[in-house]
Amino acid sequence: MIKFIIILSFFIQFSFAETITIDNNFEKALYKSSKEIFSTSENLSIRNIQEKKFYSTKKSNFEKTPNYIWSRFVLLNKSNKDQELFFRNLRPGIDYIDVYILKDKKVIASFLLGDLRPYKEERILSRKSIFNFVFEKKSSYEIYIKYKNLGAITNQWEIFTPHNFFRVETLESMIWGVIYGIFLSLMIYNSVLYLTTKNSAFLFYVLSTLSSSFYLLTLNGITYQLNLGINLYFITISTWYFVYSYVIFLLLFIIKFFNGEKDSRLYKLTRALIIFQIVSILLLSIGFYDNSYHYITSKIDTFALFSFIFIFFIAIFEFKKQNNYSIYFLIGQSIYILCFSYYTLEVIGIKEALQYSWLILPIGLLLEVIFISLALNAKMNTAEKEKKEMEQQLLEQSRFTNAGRTISYIIHQIKRPISQLGSQINLIEATYMLDKDNLTSTVKDTLPKIKNTLQYINEVNHSVNTLFLNPNGKETFDLNQQLNTLINLVSDYLLKHNIKVKKEFENIEIKTYRGTFSNIIMVILENAIYELKNLDATRVIRITTKTINDLIYIEIEDSGKGLKCEETIFDPNYSTKLHEGSGVGLSLAKTLTEKKLEGKILAKNTPFGAKFILKLPF
């Protein structure tokens, strides 16, 4: 008779509520949906709600609403032992969840859960709402649950034995550790690249990744789990702020990454979308302290989806330009738009939640930031390759320029010796024809002069070999002798413009690329001559060589007006010669010094004028 009454009691309970049955072999389960749902705008007590009529539904994911949603079900412990079970709501971030466990129509336990409730000693510290209870063997319980949330609500619950609960919690914590470890590594790596390159695209990438990381922390309840003592409502609202901040920084990244000009369509559309994100944040702020109004303002969170769709079309548009690095950006955006679209539909309550759907957005976002990082590196490699090609072109250009310059110097240098040589030959020829008696003495006097003239022309020819031929290998040579050769090469210009050269040389031998070294010195000397030739004051160039701490210092200082801007003097296209120069000379000198000679070149103003300092290894 008693057995019949128990069965009848279970049958009556089953007639109005779905039943969860626990047997001896139970380990874990997912309670997908409750057939009994009740929605009300009133904050009813458990006593009042028992008198209400629940309605049946197969839906378990509910769109955001200002109402309270109640669900109820029956748990039947059919096993032959007491069972401690852990219940975990499938969705993190639900603000308020009240759980009431009833036996024989009486409340025997209650749990106040939700992210907007501070953690107490009896609550389990987790990113989701969790409660545990020991259910007696061969007993039946009613469980009523009340939900209140600013976002969507799911009444799906995972049910675990203690062993499986802690195993799942540990595994998920490890997964989140790996995800955020990758996030942190990418942010540190690209921060270093930003500090190295000063390219703001890396900075915006780091800021967008940081914002998306905080978005995931709050969206998945990890910020609540950390129990940092921050206002819980502020953490909840900040979820929307983080996602819009992420979009803003991503759009700024796009402008810098794809080099959007201010008058380009890409720049204008992206700027308009940034303004739209800022307006969205301001609208959200209106309902910051007003929960009822926030249900209206927070509906604009679906607009973030359209923002990502727009970014996806930008990725396609840039990919069509056949930039090899755009493919990585396109792949990253394609993956993320799929994951974000699915997750958005689930979060706003349109699509049913899945047990492991919490992984969809983190994986999508993780793959996106990885592919964007690959895009940045691909673009950096492309830029580096283009830079090397440009440097090579500049080197080739410098050789042609140097050839023309050298020919010009040779013409000036050998014009007078050739004229003298012709005069000396004419003298011997005239003596032979008109005054043969004095031919021997004339030849004796003239031959040394011819010999000296030929020796001078030979020295000029040596200068051509060192400057024009520009051998590829390093060679050891006397530094002072090479400097004197270069000074002699421009001696006609120095004499023409009344420029004096003061030399303070140490005896130094150096092993380096002779032609490259000569090019650099000639560039500096030419700039000094240009600055001094129109100067009314005394025109002097001081050249000093010395050794300090295993380094060779070559200092070339002129008595000109000095440098107008020391910081940009070596920048490409910067020229002090107005329309007479291209700005390539000093930039090329810096490149050659650092890349080829493995040294440094500096420029600074002194009380005397402008000084260029070369620091070269022996």
C-alpha cells in the first residue's frame, strides 16, 4: 500500500513537471529544457509561485526581457544511496538566479546565485551559477528556479557528481589558461614590435586584443570568478563597453594597416563606423544606472554584428588588391564573423544554447588575433623586402652618381696637368726644330717635370679605382692617405671657393670597404663645400681622425651656419640644397655606414658650425 502511494505521488508530480531521474550509475547529464515555464513582471515569492499555472514549452533559451522567468522540474533519486549533485547553469553572466528545493511541498533549501550577487562563504567560486545539494535515496524533490537578467536567459543545467564536477571545472580552467596565455604572448610580442618600429598598427592591434580579452572575461563570467572586489553591476555593463572598444580599435587598426588616406573611401567609411561605435557607447551609458532603460539601450548590441560584417567586406575589398598579407586578415575575419554570428544569435536568445558553445567565441576570437598577427608580420616582411630593394636601387643609383661625379672631378683635376704636359712636349719639339744646340739641356730640364705630371695623373687614376670601381671585398689601407686623396680630388673646388682644410690625423690603418668609405666621405665633403661656398665669413673644414675604445672616429666639421634640424638630417628626401639636391646623399651615407661598414654616423651642431662624426670598427 505504501509503495502504491509513493508511485502515485511520483505520478502526480510527473504530470505537471519534467522529471530528472538519478540511478546508481549516474555521473553527469544535461537538463536541456523545462516543460513548465512561467513569466511575470512581479517579483513573486516561492509560496505565491506554487499557486501559479505554468505553461509548457520546448524552448530553453529566452530573449532578454525585464520580466522574471520561472521554471520547475522534479528530481527523482531512484538510487539506493544518498547522492550529492552539482548543478551548473549552462550560460555564464546571468544576473540573478534563485533556486528553491522542495520536498513534500516544503522548502528545504534555497540558493541565491547570479553574477550581481556577491560571493559568500557558502557559494562555489565559479564563472557560472552553481549550487550543490545532497538528495536522499528513494526520494523525490521539486526544484523551482527564478531568473532575472539584463541579457538572454537559458534554463539549461548541467548536473554532475562531485568527481565529474571538479574534473570539468579543472579542465575548463586549463583551457582558459591556454587561451589567455596565447592572448598575452601575442600582445607582448606586438607591443615589442610597436616599440621597435613605432608603427601604430601594432599598438591598435594590442589595444583591440586587450579589449577583446576583457570582453571574453566578462562575457564568460571569469571576472566574477576572480572576485576582485569591483562593483558587480559595473562589470556586467562593461561587457558592452569592451566589445565596442574592441571594434573601435580594430577599425583604427584597419586604417593604419591598409594605409587608408584621409580622402579615400576606406578612410571615410571606417571613420563613420568609428563614430557610430562611440554613439552606441553613449547610448548605452544613458541606461547605466537605470536597469529598466538598459533593456532598451542594450538592444543596439546586435549592431556590433553589422560592424563585423562591414569589416569582413573591407577584408574582401583589400584582398582583391592582391596584397599578399591581406589573405591572413581575410581568413581571420571569415572565421570570426561565423563564430560571432552564431554566438550573437545564441546570446540574444534566437538560437538554442549548446553545452560547449562557450568555446565558439573564444576560439573564433583567438584564431582572428592569430591571423591578424600573421598579417602584420607578412606586411612587415613585405615592407622589409621593399626596403631592401629600395636600398639596393639607391646603392646602384649612388654608383652611377658617383661615376658621374668622379668623371667631373677627373676633368677638373687633369685639365691643368694635361695642358702642362702639352706645353712641355711643345717646348722640346720647338727646341729640336729651332735650337738644336740647347736640345740636350732642355730635355734634361723638362723630363722631370713631365715625370711629375704623369705621376700626378697616375694618382688621379688611383682615385678613380678607389671611388668608381668600388670593390666588393674589404681591404686594409692607410686612412690618412685615403682622406688626402679624397681632399685632393676636390682641391679645385676648395681653391675656387677659397675653402681651407685643416687636418689633425693620427696614423691609422683600417680594414673595410674602401669604395663605400670614400663615397660616404665625399658626400659629407660635398655638403660642407655647398654650405661654405656662399658664406661671407671665413670658410674652413676641419678633418680629425683618432681612436677611442677600439673605435675609429672621423670628424668632419665646417664653419657654416650649422644644421637646421639634427633629427631629420638623415631622413630620405630631406635636403638642405632646396631644388639642387634630392635628399638621397646623407640618407644613403647613413645606410652605407650602418649596413656596409658596420659603424655609426652622427650629426650635430657645434659652436664652430656643423659636425659629422663617423664611428667605425678597426
